[in-house]
Amino acid sequence: GLDFLRELGVRDHIELDMIFSRIHRLKWDTAQLLKYFASIQNQLSKPEIQQLRETRFLPGCVSGANDDSQQLFAAAELLIPTEQNCALGLPTLSWSGSRSSFEKGSR
């Protein structure tokens, strides 16, 4: 079964480098991307988790910044997009869904 396929090297999930190299072609919004990563989190190795922490792939914005443009950030550089964090002008995750869907998905 699956254990045999894994022993042969068949992967359970898409390699992170492949996702990051094709991220613009995927046309996934932030919610879809994070939902995928959450669905495979138990299959990720420690180095892959570290790669997710360090790679600047998450869109974020800083309220009140001169250009108000989005940039890509590493997860540790961003805060959850609450009204307080936005009001303080802190870099927050650009979340394409509603705030309630963000809060439900984060639990």
C-alpha cells in the first residue's frame, strides 16, 4: 500500500521548492495556500517546517506606509491582521478571506 510507495520515494505532498517556484502560476490566494500547508503539516519534515518559517512567501502590508503596497514576508515577520495591529502600522498578513474565516481557520 502507501507505506510501500513511500519506501520507494513516492511523496505525500508537493515539494515546497516546487510550490515556491510556481507560486504565481498557482493563482492561490493566501487562504488557499495556508489551507494547503495546514493540510500537510503532519507530513512535513523539520527542515520543511523551518523552510516555511524562513521563506518570504506570505503577502503582508503595513497600514499607513507611504506606498501602502504589499510585500512578501516570512511568517515570523508578520502579525495576525487585527484592528489593533493595523492601527499601530505593524506588518500584518494580507488575508483574502473575511476576518471571521481567518479566526476559524487559525484554530
